[in-house]
Amino acid sequence: MEKSIVKVKPVKKATNRRQFIKLGGMGVVGASLLVACSNDDNGMAMMPDPDPNPNPDIFDLGQGDLGVLNYAYALEQLEADFYTKVVNSFYGNITDEERQVLTDLYYHEVNHRDFFKTAITAAVDGNTDLVLPTLEFDYGDLDFGNREQVLTTASVLEDTGVAAYNGAGRLISDPGYLLLAGKIVSVEARHASAIRTLLNPGSADFAGDDYVTTDNGLAAALDPSAILAAVGDTGFITTPFTANNLP
Amino acid sequence: MDIIKFLDGFTNEALLEGKPSRRAMFGTLGSLGKKAVLGAIPFGLATMPNKTFAQDSGTDPVGALQLALTLEYLEDEFYDLALQSGVLPSGRPETVYMQISKHEQAHVDFLIAGLEGAGVTPVEKPTFDFTAGGAFDPFNENGVGQETAYAQLLALAQAFEDTGVRAYKGQAGNLLGSDFLTPALQIHAVEAMHASEVRRLRGLKGWITNNERGAGMPEATQAVYNGEENVIQGGVDVTTLGNDAPFGMEASTEAYDEPLSGDDAVAIASLFIVSE
């Protein structure tokens, strides 16, 4: 059975699916990112196919540490591209604080993205067939001139990034890569906190009950399949790829 | 005050050579833990890895979790006392501290349950002194005044949260292959969310630039930030990846948080632990 391919899908609202990251006052666009962990299991949690890449025309992230690195690279490409668009045309009446935060996030994510490209290329001895290609993106109806849409989307991306790294840590076998993931995930969590406060100043949302389980104080952690299903549902990433060898 | 010397003295005398101290407990558990946990492993969180525990610092999952629990005890008591002190202004500061306090309490409970589930006796809660021997008065118990006390309350919270982030990160390798890894990462991220908010409550960025402790932070907290200026990630100098702002020193250091060794984390916590 072929697993999900991240590809263009119409942006749609999550209606009947459980939201893994609940946001108050949802904007229109971010909603479709929120649909991982749904009940309508479409088989993505199944065992890997006998043929690890049944569709050789579509890039597969790979397995083991390489698969995790390519997976992180995909998410960092999305974040970097999103913030690049944000800073290239800031929404109107942006505050100084919002401008500073969004500019820093742009810097950090671009740095992460280019770091992964370099690190993965080195890890595979320059065999670029094994490195996730540069992805293309389409934000559909997302209005970069609209503060709430931009910040809400940023919030979902950061929350998703944190849950992704938290869930991927156990898939890493090299301590060096694990440490690198740790160095990055806490910065993503710092971002998530900042964006959440921009959206709801003075509240407890910086580490809100929607994201941190109240009785154990743990933030979200999700498998790649759940994350990629959610990202796929946004339609933001238009370059197809598979994650047939990741859980 | 030469804080490094002070810390060294403290750790050496009180922790290394003192009575059954935290450090001694870490050490004992560090070496005991391997066998103890291997014997007790088959349930709950503590599924054992099929690989060796040997790590640079000689610690293992149990040592890592005992360190984490000690830091969580510290944070939990700090926020409890802060909320009781009458120093915190209502509104955002109180809201923020209440939310953080809730999480730190949950982390203490979670770690105790995890250790006990693994058949390990959790470290006992140390006796804390948040004045650090009289250097601070964050709860305004000694008459420093509300304004100064509040400033110290915020500064200490920042130091504790940023320390927590670094300490958990430093233990990740010791949890590799253990079922404790994911929950530890989940706590690690929450500490980072706290840190970001407390820093912004103090008027700073939510992330750490170079090794700057930030405006208004006592020099005593510099140990929390030393090493954050690192730009070599996975053997790559990330400042060489490009020529524009995303690859400058500031962005390149902000974009990656650095780990603290267990010894360094213990040294920082020891400032606030009363030797027995």
C-alpha cells in the first residue's frame, strides 16, 4: 500500500476531525493545518511497504536518521519560505514588536533550512539523490496582508514544528543528530510561545492548555505521518514527496 | 563576587565531599542506576534501550531523570513561593507565573511517577534558598522592596527556565534509546516556551543572542549563558552558510540553543540549594 504523498490539496476547513493543535479564534487558512491525528485513518500508520520506494519518480525522505533529517529539512523549508514571504510584504500597521519577532523567525528558519541542506548533503557524501530537493510552495488564499492570518499560520507552523521534533527524537539513533534536533526544537518552542503571545497578549497561551497537557505538563509530540498529513492538508507544499519509511 | 569560584567552592565542598548530597546521589544512582534499572525495567516509561548506556559523563537515564527532578523541584518551589509572596503584580505577570507553576508541579509529579515506575527511588527535594545566601530577596522577605524583589523574581525565573532548557538538552543523549526520551523532549519544549515568555515579560527577545544574559540580569547568572555563542553545528560553521542577516552572529546563535552538562546544571542549581 502506498503511503500518503504530500501534495497540493485545496485549502479546506477542518470540520469533523480532531484538532491536534487547538487555536482560539482560528483564522480561515490555518485551520486546515490542524487535521493530524484524525480518526479517519487512511493507513499511514501501516508497516513500510516491501519496496521502500514503490514510486521512484517521487522523492522518498528515506529511513533512519537520513529520513528524519530530510523530514526536518522539509519542515524547515516550509517555515523559511513562509517567513520569507511574510517579511517581503509585511501586513499593514504591523507593530515594532511584531516586525522584530517575524524578522527574527525568518532569520532563524532560513538558517535552519540551509543548515539542513548542508548537513544532509555531507551525511550522504554528496549523493544529492538522497537529499530532499528544494520544495515549491503555494499558499492559496492566504492573505499575507492580513495580520491574523499571518500570525495564526505562523503559530500553527511553530506548534507543528515543535510537535514534529518532539515526536522524531526517538527515531534518531545518532547522538549528534539528536542533540542537533534538541538545539533546534527549543528555539522553535521559543518561537511558538512568542507568536502565541502576539495573538493573545497577557494570556496563558504562551504554553497554553491547548498545547501542553495539563496533568503532566508535556507539550505535543507527533509522528511524521501525522505531521505530514496535516501539512499535506494545507496544500502549502506543492512538490510531492513520500515518507514511506518513517512511522 | 567571583561567582565561578563561589560555585566551584560550593560544588566541591558541599556536593562533592559533603554528606549524602545531591551530587553524591547522582553519582550513586549514576553507577547503580544502570543495573538497578536494567533489573527493574520491563514496565512503563522505563523500557530499556538495546544499546549501551555508556555516555561521556558517565550518567544514564536514571541520572538524567534525577537531575531533571532536582531542577523541577527548584522551579516548582520557586513559582509557588513567588505566587505566595505578594510581589507579583496581578495581570500578565501573575497569569504567566500561575501557568508555569502548574506545569512545574506536573513535571515533578510526572518524573517521580516515572522513576518510581522504573523501580527507582526519586531524589528527595532539597532545601532551597532563593536568596542564594542573601544575594537576592525575590520574595521581599528581607525588605528589599517590592520593585527590586519583582525584578529579581523575573530575573531568577529567566535564569531557571533558560537553565532548564539547556539541562534537558544536555541529557537527551543519556536518554537515547530510552522511552524516557520523548517525554523529556516534551518537557524540554515546555521549558523553552516558559523561557521565551519570561524573557519577553522582561523586555528581552524570547531567544538567546550570543552568550548575552540580557539587560538587568545579575552577573551571577552568566553561567547560564556561557557557551550559547557557539556557531558550530554538526561540524558546520553556520555563519558561513550565507552572507546576509540570517547567517550573522546574532541570528546564528539565536537559532540554536546549546546544551549544559549535568555538572554545569548542578553547579547552577547548587547556588540555591542549602547544603545539609
